[in-house]
Amino acid sequence: MTVPQSVISPIEEGGDPEPPREGLLRAIERTRATIEEETAALSSSARADHSEFRLRKDICLLDLSRRVPAFDRGRTDPILMTALLNLKDAIIRNQTMLRCHVNAARTVSAIILETIAEEESDKTYSRRLTRKSAWP
């Protein structure tokens, strides 16, 4: 599986390291773009490659975790705070969409399990609907 070039940071490419603030902003933007791409894929009827998105988000998280300690003026930087709020909003939308898909998968699984259980049952303890029983 290949990782898209947009997810690879300049440090991984072997280039010169970016200044801390710019590197962190780029990492936040890459993370937001990756999350929004996954959300769009989940929203459409197209089949999403969950393992690719997981790998890309893992790489983004690693990049962010490496860059955050190098930049210590986060709360006083309005551009950085805006980028972080945009990332937070993207994460919330993504969680909502993922929760919807997980709930749908659970519902389908429950239907399948119920169908299998009914098919394997010998109906010994089930009520017969075709004729009335003498027992109440």
C-alpha cells in the first residue's frame, strides 16, 4: 500500500526541516485534509478503503505528535488556533459519519445473526402461528 504524497512530511522526504510553526500548520492541514477525505468517502456511495485511511491518519498523528513539542506558543497564535479548531470540527464530522457506519454494520449483523439462529432452531420452544394451541 502506498501512502499519498500529500501525507508525507518534508522531514520524511529527506528535505530540510521546516520552521516549527509552519511545520505544525502544514501537519494540521494534512491531517484535516485526510480526515475530510475519509468523511467524504464515507458520505458517498463509493467504497472507502478503511485500512488506507487508518494508515494515513496514523502517519498524520505521528507527524503531529512530533511537531507539537517544538512549538510552544500555540495558545497565543490565532492562525494556529483557527487551524486547530478547523481540525476539531473535521474530527467531529468524521466521528459522526463513522458512528453511523458502525451502527449500520451492527444492525445488519444483528439481522444476520437472528436469521441464522432462526434457521438453526428446531422450533421446539417457538409458538406455532399456523394453528392454535390447546395451551394458553
